[in-house]
Amino acid sequence: MSDNGRQGFRARDGLAIAGTVVGAGAMLLVALGTWRWFVRKSAPWVLDWPGGPWAVGAVFGLVMVAGSIGALRLSTTDPGASKPRRAGRVAGVSICGGLAFGAFMYVLGALPGKNCSSSRLGCEYIPGSGSALISSVLTAAVVGWLAFRVSSARAEAQAARERARMKKLRKKGRGKSRAAR
């Protein structure tokens, strides 16, 4: 009798998991559809800001780089961190990564769909959306490359300082490990 109870419990668990997956998929589709609707309605207004679509694209490119850098810096693990601190890091990574991804998806969503005729409502071309995409991608690429070069140069300078410090200690006879003595 206890075996039947366990089998029923397993079937219920399977149904709950399947329902959760189907529900999560439906929520994802609704969220993507809502995002697309939001972008298509707000993009003409956003692309008319001062500076035009090129400036808006550059701002979105900067947001993409800043969000990516923030997510990468917050994603470093600290083994001795407390649970609230780790939860804060996860939240920070989620927010920064979401900003970077959301900025790119906003600019990308302003473009008309691939299989969408321009006569259909919600499929028309939004003037300046292509320029904003080009500007955002170019800005993200250039600023991201510059940020990478600066951080690489800083890391190399730090490594050179550490090598010089160790060389100086070895000259004085203090830089050897205890096992080598």
C-alpha cells in the first residue's frame, strides 16, 4: 500500500513540473510579446530625442557596455561571503546583465520583423531604427574594446609591480619559500 502512495506522489510531481514548464513558457511568450509591443510603441518617440537616432544608439551602446562591465565585476566569487552578500551579488549581476541585454533588445526590437509585411499594423519601418542599431553596436564595440585595453594595461602594470617586488625581496634573501630554504 505504501508503494501505491509513492507512485501517485511521483505522478503528481511530474504533473506539477510539466505544468510549471508550460506556465513558464507561456509567461515567456507573453513577456516577449509585451516587450515587442512596448518597443514598437515607444521607439518613434525615443528616436526623436535630441541628437536623433545616432545619439540614442550611442547612449544604448554605453548602457550595454556599462551593464556588461558591471555584471562581470559583480560576478567574481568571494568564497567567504555571507548569504545576503551573495544574494546581493546575484541581484546586481541580474540587474546589470538585464540592462545590457535590454538595451540591445530594445534597439533590435525597433527594427521591422523579417517576415512582416509593411502593410500590417505594427510592422511598419520606424525611421532611424537602423541608424540607432548601427550606432549602438559601434559604440559598444569601440568603448568595450577601450575598456578591455585599459583593464589589461592595469593588470599588466600590477603584475610588473609584483614581479619587481618579488625580485627585490629575492635579492635580500626574503623572497624564497620556506621549502626552498
